[in-house]
Amino acid sequence: METPKKSKIIDRAKNEVNGFNSMYEKLEQKVILGGMSQSTLINYGRCIAKISLHFKTPAILLDEEQINGYLQDLVVGQKPSKSYFKHTVYGLRFLFRIHDLEDKAIKLPSLKKENKLPVVLSPQECKLLFKSGRILKHRVLLSFIYSAGLRLKEVRNIKICDVDFDRMMIHIKQTKYNKDRYVPLSPLISKGLKKYIEAYNPKVYLFNGRSIGSQLSDHGVQWSMRECVKRSGIKKQASMHTLRHSYATHLLEQGMDIDTLSKLLGHSHLSTTMVYLHVARLGVSKTFSPFDGIYKKK
């Protein structure tokens, strides 16, 4: 796991709230040992720092009335984004549990899970997206992500040595669930990668950052996606993760079974993969709407 990026509000809490530093260090340790992402640590840390600064007291010392009042003020007064409120509740729950404060964790409000279906690009939109990159690196980057169904962290961490051009396999190491997996390397992508490597001469990571031997940043990958979506004219709310959703959906539509797909995606539970069954067009007749059926010529 990389060294976490600096956060001004976390630094403020360390300087202004007595006892915050040791509390945060334990949070950081548990997140790292648990194999959680850097972004999780930053999101939880910021939210915990903010509530600690608000009361000038480490969050683990706050009582139920203070916490509920703060959360209510967030919803009614500040109206934060859903993700910020979620990170605040989940961050506090995680913090309380690592400090053996299960009673406090249980008393936090439960959050209703949103059953949103993923945004998926059509094959035609994917082709349009991939050719919209201004430079070869961006075109190959997005094509590579889609071709292997990669997460953001996974594509950033792939090294040149992880791509086996002889066996036509990609070795994805220590992923979201701390598991390694292999996925096939597309023959067409193989040609593009070789052309890219020859042109850009990366040293360690397949997609290098600004300095020699560094990896491309989260921002760099996301910026490439945003720019290509904009240039392609695609109107869907497509993010980098949309490529992974599209990969899964298209493979199901092309006949892959759900168990094989789950292994390729690196999911720990088959139920996580099942969501794509609600998106893919499987065994659909040409007349999908009854409106078309009643007007069909005999």
C-alpha cells in the first residue's frame, strides 16, 4: 500500500485535537493491515478529523448524543453528498470497532443500500471511446482496462513484467481482496501494448507516471477517461469503472458463464457478479416490447 496522500484537515486535527494523533495512527494501521485502499483511509480519516475538530475531542470519546446531533446537523444543515455522509458513518463504525467500542458502533444509524445498476457502454460506444484519445498512451490505456476488466488500482499497479506476451496472460497481483489472479491478454491489445512500450519506453510500471519508475496516478487515469468521454460525444455518465462494468456485461452477452466471469473479475462472492445479469441482454427475442409484437407484420 502506498504512503497516504497528505490531507490538510487530518493534519489540522493532529495539531489541534489532543489525542487525535494516536487514534488516527491505529486507524491507519488497521486499514493497511486489512488490505483496504488508500482512498478508504483518506475518506475515513477526513470525516473522523472533521467531527473531532468540531468537538475538539477525539471521536472515540464522543457520546451518542454528540454523534447523533452532529450527523443530524450534517443532513439538515450542511446537506453533504451521499458519499460523504456514508464515509462519516462507516468511518466512525470502523473506528469504534477497532477500539472495542461495539456498543457505539451498533448505535450508529444504518444506511439503506442503494440498488443501482451500473452504467454500461455499448460495443459501438467503446470503439468510439478508444479512438478518441489524442495520444497513443491514452488509447492503449483505456483499451487495456476494458480488455481485462481492470479496477483503477489494478491497472496502476501492473508492471511490465506482469504481462506475459508468450503465454498471453496478465498477472494481476494483490487486488481488492488481497488475491492474485490471471486474465487472458487479448491478441489485439498485445499488438497495441508492444507499440506503446516501444514508443514510451516505460521502465517499471506498464503505465508510468511523470518521474522515472513511478506509476500513473489515480488522477492521471481518471483524467484520461474524462477527456476521451468528452471528445467522443458519449452522453452517458461514464467513469473509469464503467469500462469494467462494460467488460463484464459484454462477456455475458457473448456467452460466458457467470462463474467464469466472477473469477475473471476477481470477485470474492458470486452474488457480486450477479448484478450484471440484470444489465446484460441474454436470450432476448428480437421483439422485446409487446408494443412491437402487436404491430408485427404476419
